[in-house]
Amino acid sequence: MTIDISTYLWIALGVLVIGSIYLIIEGYKVHKLFAESIVGRLVKTLVVVLLIELYSLGIVCFAFVTLYKRGVWVVLPIVILWIISLLFAIVSVRSAKQQVSGLVK
């Protein structure tokens, strides 16, 4: 029985896209609240840098897997780390939003 690992990579890509959209929305909300403060600028920088890194590396990995079929096993750990870093960024942005909202009230 052969496992087609590329199916899991497509699922992971879907998770990354959905997570990215959520991160952009949450980051925008925090940035809108504190656009001129350091918190707003840090959140904006975090979101932009993370998304540029995720998707530029994703393009390279997609090309690698396309040209070298066994490369899926090399790319899979990277995709797992992408998901972990995306989740960490989402938790950080949500935490910043809650803490800053608490200070304003």
C-alpha cells in the first residue's frame, strides 16, 4: 500500500490559505485600532513578513516537488513548520488585540 503524501500537502495548503486570511483579518483589526502606535506597526510587520515568507517559500517548494517527485518527503516537514508558525502568529495577534483592547477600556 502506497501513501500519496501529496494529498496531505494539498490539505496543508488549504489550511495555510484559510489561516492566512484569518491572520490578515485579525491583524487588520489590531492595526486599525493602533495604526500609529508601536503595537499597530509591529502587528502589521509581523503579518506582512510572515505571509511573504510563507508564500515565497511555498512557491519554491511547489516547484521542487513538481520537478522532483520524491521531494515531497523533504517539503512535508517544512509545511508542518509553516502551519506551526502561522498558528503561533495568529495566537500572538489575538493576544495583542485582547491585551490592547483591555488597556483601552
